[in-house]
Amino acid sequence: MTAQNFDQIVAFGKDNVEAVVKSSTLAVKGIEELAKVYSTLANQSIEQTSSAVKALTTAKSPTEFQSIYTNLAKTNFESFVSESRKLQELANSIVTSSFAPLNARVQALSGIFKTA
């Protein structure tokens, strides 16, 4: 083994460690962002529930109660679907970005084997 080969191996290993650190950092930041979004959604849910209870208690008849309830259920379901999509997109983005440094190292390794 030549000194040049040894230096290449050391540099490759150093780059791998840096990629793992960067990947971990991105994952932690992403999880923090996801936690903030979940916290915001939980607070919104509490406010919506409180608002819904107030709306339902103002109903003057069973028909009005049913109408209010139906509208609330529809609105809540639409909100759930919308927020679920946003959360899925955010989670996918976090996974993609946090694995990017590791994928780059895999590509670098495959490039080494192709030239060898």
C-alpha cells in the first residue's frame, strides 16, 4: 500500500464520518421542526374542539344540533386530510434531506469501485 492510497482511505473515512454527522444533524433539526408542527396542530385542535362545543351548546333544536354537528364533522375531516398531507410531505422532506449526505457517500464508494 502506498502513502497515496493510505491518504485516500483516511480522507474517504473522514468524509464518511462528516456525512454521518451532517445526516444526524439534519435529522434532528427535521424532528424538531416536525415536533413544532405537531404542537401547533395540537393547540389548534384544542381551540377547534372548544369552539365546536360552544357551537353545539348554542343549538336550539335537535335539527340545528345535527346541522352544526354535520358541518363541524365535515370541516374537521377536511382539515385532517389537509394537515395529514402536509405532515407526510414534511416527513418525506426530512427523510430525503437527512439521507442525502449518506447517499452521496454511497455514490462516492460506487464511483471508486467503478474506476478500480
